Amino acid sequence: MTLIKSISGIRGTIGGQPGDNLTPIDAVKFAAAYGIWLKEYSNKEKLTVVIGRDARLSGEMIQNLVVSTLVGLGIDIVDLDLSTTPTVEIAVPLEKADGGIILTASHNPKQWNALKLLNEKGEFLDAAQGAKILAIAEQEAFVFSEVDDLGSITRNDSYIDIHIDEVLDLPLVDAEVIKAAKFKVVVDGVNSTGGIAIPKLLKELGVEVVELYCDPTGHFPHNPEPLKEHLGDICELVVKEKADFGIVVDPDVDRLAFITNEGEMFGEEYTLVACADYVLGKTKGNTVSNLSSSRALRDITLKHGGSYEASAVGEVNVVAKMKANNAIIGGEGNGGIIYPESHYGRDSLVGTALFLMLMAERGGTVSELRANYPSYFMSKKKIELTPGLDVDGILTAMAGKYKDEEISTIDGVKIDFPENWVHLRKSNTEPIIRIYTEAKSQADADALADRIIAEIKTVAGI
């Protein structure tokens, strides 16, 4: 059981002791810190904050605590209730709100929840803003409003529909082209809000939908991280239904993975590659992904005459680099699509529509599409952290060991070898060191990861 406080918000497991877990006391404390920061940041007399949540079991409890805390600070609330992360992000500017909070622990299992904090643009806060909120929470520097100045609550459950309309209005999305293709798609919504949003979007686009785990009960039927080892059910169902492909999202619908017509993983890394391939084919421009993402995006970008840059891991870092480089599409290799024509946030609805357009125009099968892309294979492993482990020392030692290779230290340590790479970093969301590798075969990627893990354990004495 644990509580992780970071610049991107607060994340923890439900139950246990305050300060060690995400208890009601911690939820109130950090909601209050955000509200106090927002008052200072916006310098406005009256503030509005948009709140939405995924379907996890603790969501309603945490939502009630957060909403009541902000009302107690005199802040008005637009309550979207069950929603998605990208839906809350687009709702903030549409409501002319001053900020937003998404109550979700993203891909983490059901015992986790979190407060994801947004600014007035519906974008995640930067490092300095996040640090300020952590300081306010630590000092408990809260002053609540008197009874005549309490905030109000407005409930609005129409925003998933509004979000879908926004996607349909994108210039590169043509519903008639998709409808003409007569796709059949299986959707795994992991019994969260993707089970509401993705089937609705597909039906608007004339797609025949087979729903799997699309009842938003919060009882996740499998580990909600959309990785191959968790997705046996949908892989079987795509083949059984003779579907064109499958769609998998995480509980808050900002990560998107596809299953091929043959019941195989398209590859989370290739979600962004495919969407970028479609967008770059229509609009010349640049791309950005993070250091842990596949080289395939760089290859596709160069093929279309654009330039590619890598950012530190974390959506806020990807967005900052995209803005600096005028990137027309970007994101993260975990299936996160950021398309600025819509908004600066990972959005599985946007990604789904762009992928459908690519398939409708290209023809052929999803397996054939995957076979046409540069073939890279990734291994994503981790080492659990124990108290007293000197992570910074370990990373410094590994950088020193490979000092003759191409090294980046903007986020952990990335070592670029001629034929493969490894990225080592401490997770922002879990007590682990992540070890990501990429090579020309799965065996080589796994072998590289295992070799590096063994070297880390030797350096750390574990």
C-alpha cells in the first residue's frame, strides 16, 4: 500500500493510514491544496473547476470528497461524473473553467486512485506548479470560505457526447468514408468509461461493435494495463467474431491499443506510428514522442519529410516539446495519441477515429498494415524499489559504464546502441525502476533487458 506525491498529482491505494495511502484525509488535503493554488494562480474572484472520474470502485467516494472540499473553498464545480481523461480535458476550455481534476489511477489496478490536475487550458500542470501544490499541502495552508461564499455544483452528463461531436468535426475525420468501409470491431472497455465512450463513437461512425467488458462497474476483469499478457479474451473474440480488429483502452481512456484481425497485438507503440502515418500523409509536419517510445515514429516521420524529436517521459513534457517544435501529432509509446488539432492531451477517441480513417483509405487488413511498418520489438520490464536503494547512484553508475555510447540523461538514462537502445528511469507513478529496451527482434530486446537488469542488481548489490 502506498501514496505517491508527484508534480503530476497524487496517486495511491485506498485504505490504510493517512500519509501512507490515498485516504479520505489525503484526498481532502490535496484537493484543498489545488484549490488554494488555483486561487493564487488565476487571481480571480470566482473560480470554476471541472471534475470527472473513471468507473473504479473508489471513484464516487473520492469525487464526493474532492467536490465538497472545493465547494468549501468557494469554488464552483461542473460535475461530469463518469467521464474520460480526454473528455475532462476538452470540457475545461469549453466551460471556460479555471481548471479541472480527473479522478483516475489510469492503468493501475482497482485498489488505486488518483487526482490528476489540469490548468485552464485543460492541460496538465508543469513541474513548478505541481511543486507549489505539494508545498501548500505540506504546510496545510488552507483558508476555507464562509457560509455565504460556498461554491455551487452543476451536473453535466453530456460531455462524452460533446467529445464525440468534437472528434467527428475534425477536418481529417470523414464519417462517410469510415461508414462506407463497413468495419466490425471488438471493444474491451475494461468495465470502465471507455465502455461508454468508444462504442458510442464507433456507432456514430457506422462501425458494427462487439462489446467486451463495456459495463462501467469498476470491477476490472483483468489487469487494466493494455499489455499482451492481459488481453487473451479480446484476442480470441476478434478471431471468433471475424472482426476487422479490436480496440482496447485503459480505465480513463487515454491509452489505446489495437488487436489485429488475426488476434495478435498490433503493438501499443504502433498506435502512434499508424495515427501519425495517416496525419503526416495529409499534412506535412513534425512529430514528438518520449524517450521510451519506438524508433518507428522517427522512421515514419522522416519518410514523410518531417522532423522528429524526443522528450522526457510524461505527458506534460511531450506537450511542451510538441509546442516548441510545432509538432502536428505526437504522444507516448504506451498508446497515447496527442493531436493538437483537437487538444493537447492523450485521447483514445481521437486516435480511434484517425486509425479508422487510415484503414478505410488504405484498405487491406490490420495485420498487413502492421507488416508494412519498420519492425522493432520492445521489452518493458521493471525492478521493484526497496527502502534505501540509491536509484540516482545506480543510474549514474550505468551511464558511466556505457559512457562511450550515445547517452541522454534528460530523464533517467537512455543508452542508444547502433542496433538497439535501453532506457532506465524511476517511475513517476509506481515505486519501480522501469527498464525499456528496443531491438530488431523480441529475443534481442528481452536479452538486452535481462542483461541490463543483471548489471543493475550487481551495481546495487541486490
